[in-house]
Amino acid sequence: MTVQALVKAATKPSVVDALVAEWMTPNPYTCTVDASLADARDMMAENRCRRLPVVDDEGDLIGILSLGDVRQAAPSSVSSLSLFEINYFWAKLPVSSAMTPDPITLAPTDTIRDACGKMLAHKISGLPVVVNGKVVGIFTETDALRFLVSLA
């Protein structure tokens, strides 16, 4: 084995030891409970993200809103509502009506293995990372895949 191979093997992250803090997306976009679904949907589209931790006025995590939650709350495409009525509906409907309250969370000191285990057990694709109730990051399936690729 060459010296370069030994160094590379020694610096490879381990699924047992790698921490969420090393692979999470720090400082994710968030929204407040009283934001409209239209604003949340626009924020997700603009920032190319699929979930938003929902925080209260003090910045404490109270829920999570996924793109799937937004889609599920949308009026049916066969609805008799006019475009004006649909836009009005979106502008008035608060995030609180579609979010998942009290989401499952991670700590930055949790391992990647623990994070992936929680995501598999609960069939979810992203978890807010919190410290003392405040959102410090988000760990998603994309972060897990980035970690997996780094092992090769």
C-alpha cells in the first residue's frame, strides 16, 4: 500500500464516527407559523429547497413544512375555483395549517448512522438539527448522499 493510500484511508470519514454537524446544511431557510403557504412555496422555489423548519417569534422550532405538505394543501386541479380564488386561498392559508408540528430532530453531535436510522424508521427525508430548541441546521437525504460519496 502506498503512502498516499494510507493517508487517504486514515482520513476517510466513518459512518460510525461522522457527526451530523460535519455534513448538515447549516443555517437553513426557515419560516414562521403565520407565513402564508404562498410565501412558503415561493421561498422553497426561490431557494431550491424542499422543506422549511417553522419557528416561533423567539426562533424556537415548532414544526416543519415540506414541499409535499404544500402540495397536499393545494386546491385540486379539477377545482371549480378561478385563478383569482386560488391565489387568494394561497395568500390567506397559514403555514400552521399544513406543517407537521413537533418534528423529529437531531443534535449536531448525533452520528450520520443515527440520523439515517431516524429518517428510515420514520420514512422522512430531512430532519432539523437543533440546539436548545433553536434550528442550527438541517440534515437531508442529500447530505447523507454527499457523505456516502465521500467514502469512495
